Amino acid sequence: MSQLFSSSSASSSSSSLSSSSSSKQLSKDDPTTPDHPSTFPEWAYEPRDFFRYELIYQSEKSQARVGRIHTPHGIIDTPGFVAVATNGALKGLDFRQADEAGQQLVFCNSYHLLLQPGPDVIEEAGGLHKYINRPNKPLITDSGGFQVFSLAYGSVKESLETEGELKRSNIKSRRGDSFMAKDGPAVKVTEDGVYFRSYRDGRKIFLTPESTVEAQKSYGSDIIIPLDQLPPYHIDRQKLVESVHRSHRWEARSLRKHLENVQQQAMYCVVHGGVDVEMRTESVNYLTSLPFDGYAIGGSLGKNSAELLQLLDWMMPMFEQGHRKHKPRHLLGIADEESIRGALAHGIDTFDSCYPTRLSRHGTLLTRNGKMHIASGKRHSKAYGIPIDEECKCSTCTHYDRAYLWHLFKAREPLFIQLAAAHNVHYMNDLMARLRQEILDGKL
């Protein structure tokens, strides 16, 4: 097995590495090896006064825990749902409605904001909180790496269907103009970073571990993410090893850039390794030896919810060791109810996904009795006076019944998406509040 990192400070990390027979692989003179923990400043390993995880209750039945993440723009109750505002906007509802639905942390995508309106515009506006007029609630931004590598392999579903085959780019603008040859690569990866073209105007962009941090400094988000490489589920093991090691090098470079100007921002690492036990273990041990403020679980997380939970079953106990248990853990891109219920029992604190707003655009509503497809049959067309969910206190359920929502959806009225999104986001936050209470009550 590759060199393991398991220490809780720069000095202990250094000692652990130097005592290993394979520590020579981490020579500072070799650019293909990740930065040694001892090369980061000692102050970086000290607790932050602007960001911390507070444990309120640890379950005796599982790894589930209830806590709070303290940020410069407010508290995040955990376990918590993180809504995705891709372009700095939630699909179907504004931030006032999201606040009413109990939404605390919101996730914005650096890739899209980089292309439009651009970091300079957001910085000139006073940062992302002011730009989107959400001044008193926390924001998290990613590096843009996920979207860039999705250009190469497609969505998770497409990657699984093609068994990791690279897409051939045919990027078109919104006017339909083709900007790349159909047989050209969608992205080009180098040790320095990754090249890709804007889907908006075709311009060539070079994203590096340093430039993504600079962009996120312009945004001023509370939590930022380093650049990583996202390999597909189906991948040759040697290529997986190379990808994980490149992610480690890139993340260390992003961290070093971040530490030049912390700016009251926390940075989470992104743990990789697919479903490979050895690579996941190496990734956990190396990245947790660096002075990151929290841990994001990323990369390929299995082909279905069952495989995800199997992965978490053997991986998450590693986060209970030493200093790791005092930092927040985030599951990237997954927040369906089945996965949430399984993952929080393994100690996951926050979950991000566009799941509830995406469902609303397709006429699917979340209820305590399962998903409701408003257009299925005609049974909802005469459900007069019956809300989506009898126990829901959201504005949609308070003011509208299923019959009217059925009509709006069938008539393709934009109002349906707004009302459905408001309900679904409220449902997700209410679900998390109920799950927190179940943990506190000793049921989970």
C-alpha cells in the first residue's frame, strides 16, 4: 500500500512520513509528488477563530452526529442540506423564499460564475454575498473541476453508460455556433492545470490550482474547494492512481495559494480514490495531514446508492480518528433522501445537490409518503383542498392544493416551477430537521 498519512499536526505528519520506508517518494525535489505536511506553516494547523465545527451530540447507535458549523456569515445546523445555486441563483425560487424554507448553506458553481459574469465583476460588486443579495447566510463555492471534467466524461449517468469513454467535444454557443472540432478533446489535462473552452463563447480557458483559488477569493464565499481531477467510475487502476496523486498535488497547491491570503475563508479538501480501498485510504490519510478546515468526499462514489453506502461503511470510521473528528464532513453532489438517511449514519454532516429543484422542473414533488408525480393520471386534477403534503407548513402547501398545481403543470405555467421548488426545498430542510431530532432522540 502507498504511504499513509495519519498524524494530527505538521510535526507529527513529518515524523510519520520520515519514518516510512517509502517517504523517499515524497521528495521535495520531485514535482510529481505531493507537498509534505511539514512544508506548510505551523500557524496553518492552528484552529480558526472565524470557522469551526461544534459537536452537539454523538449518536451511540451509529456515527451519526448533530452539530453546528460556525462561519463568518452564520451557523449551519448539521446534518444539513445544501441547495445548489449553479449560476448564483436557485432554479425556480429566490433566496428570500429559500430563507423562509430554512435554507442555510447554499452552493454556487465556480465554473459557471467564471464564465459569466466573471470573478472581476463579482469582486467589484463587493463579493458574492452582496452580488446575489444574500448578506447574512453562508455560501460555499467549488473549484470548477467537476464541471470541467464533466465536459470530458459527461454526467455521472453518461460516464457509467459509456464505461468512462471520453467524450469528443462539440461545444456550441447558445446561438448554435460550433467552437471546437468534433474530433477534438473536450479538455486537456497537464500537470499545471486543465484547458477547456467556454460553452458560452468558445474562448480557451486554463484553470489551475492557483487560479481557481484566486477566483474564489474574488467571490468571498465562506467555504472554498481546491482544484481536483474527477476520473470516471470505469477507469484503469493505474490511471486512477495517477489521477488521485495529481489531485493530491493540485489540492496542496490550492491550499498553499489559499494560505497566502486566508481572508476568513475555510477550505475543504476533496478525498478521492473511487471505490478502491487502498486509494481512498491513501487519499484520506494524506489530505487530512494537511491544514484543511474540513473534508469533502468526492470523486466517483459508486454506481448506485448501495455502493455509495458500502464505500462510506469502510471509509468513514477513518474520520473518527484523532483531529479528524473535530472537522466537518461534506458529501459532494449527493442528496437524495435514501442516500442522506444512509450517509448520515456514517457521520456525514452536509449534503449538496440540485435534486429538489431539478425534480420540481419535471413535476415531481417530495412528500413524507414518497415522491408525488403531479401529472400521473388524473387523480390529482380533482384533489380540491388537498395540499401536496398534509403535514408540510411551506407557503405552497399553505396556499395551494394539488388540483391547482396539476393545472399549472399541465398548462406549462412557470408559476408551477416556483411553487414546486419552494415546496421541495422546504421539504429537504424539514427532513434534515426531523433527522437531527431523531439523532438527538437516540433513534439513529
